[in-house]
Amino acid sequence: MSIYELDISWAITATLLRRLHWGLIADDEVSGVFLTTRDDVLAVLFNSDRGAFDALARTLTPDPYDATATTDEQGALT
């Protein structure tokens, strides 16, 4: 079991935060998630290796080319 930092700077809306929350609690390898002193980073207690954690992090991050993503007039996710 290891603790990894997860960059969540992309989770700028309530919808993205909910997606992140459910994605983390649904994964069997995640044993705990903790706030850090930085607003854009979570500490994740993870039961597998770094490669598996990186793969999980990629599945949680929204695809910038996703046609279903909602954006404002300047192109920022909403």
C-alpha cells in the first residue's frame, strides 16, 4: 500500500468533482483519500503499484476532446 498525490486542478466544476469522487470510491484499489495543504492535490492511499495508479488517474481525468463535455464561450469546461 502506498500514498500517491493526485492532481485535481482540472476538477473545476461541481460535476467534475462528483465524477472524481465517484471514480475514486468505485475503485477497489483505493483505500482512502485525504485532503492536502494544496487545493489542487489529493493524497490517495492505493493498494497497487505506481503504474496502476497512473492508469486510474488517466481514467478520472476528462478527455479534452470529449464532445459531450460542456464548455463556456471561451472553451473552458463548465
